[in-house]
Amino acid sequence: MDGIALIAFDIDGTLTDATTWWGGESTGWLQRYSVRDGEAILRMSKRLHVLPLSRNQTDSARERIAGLKLDGRWLGVRSKLESLTEICREYAIERRQVCFVGDGPEDADVFAQVGLGCAVADAHPKALAAAHRVL
């Protein structure tokens, strides 16, 4: 990962198995997260900046990101590309220094703008075609 200074990731379908459950009015939407993914993120965050770049606005995502002690300012974004510009400015890095992990068709546009775009194995065909690497 030479030259990579920051790893950003989508949440739905990337950190989760792409399913949600309705927990009722008081709870909202729920998602399942892997402990192994969390442990890997904690190890990576000792060497690199790691943060979510996701349209996900659920309380469960906010809790997961807070529990991992990650910068959650780019949760619930409208435009990942605009947010990518903000992230690069905030962390004083260039786009080529970003690794982005995603799975949706809109993530293909992000892959084209970063140094390393990674799609999960069961990603949308548009994301798979645009990714530099398939995980």
C-alpha cells in the first residue's frame, strides 16, 4: 500500500452484509457488522487514516463508527465525490493517496478519482468493472 495515506469505505454492503432490519420506531434500522472487520480497521487505523465515506444515515452506522473511534463526519453524505474533496483537504492529501472500498454503482465514480479503488467481491457490476482491485 505504498503511497496510500487514507482508507475510506462505504458501509452498506461493504462493512455489512447488505441487509437491514427494522427495529421499530424507537430503534430504527439495524445492521450486522463483522467483529473481524472492526479488528482489521483498528489495526489499520494505527498506521493510516481510516474513515467512512457513506450515504448511510442510520444510528447503527453512527454507533459502529463511534465505537471504532473513527472520524464520522462523512457519514450520511449526499455526494461521495464532493466529500472526497473535503476529506483530501482536511487530511492534506491528494486523491491518489486514497484507497476507497465500495460496492455500489455510484462507487465506480469514486474509484476513478482515487489511487486505489477496491470493490467487494459481490459488488454491483459497474463497481466491479471500475475497481482497481476486487476483494
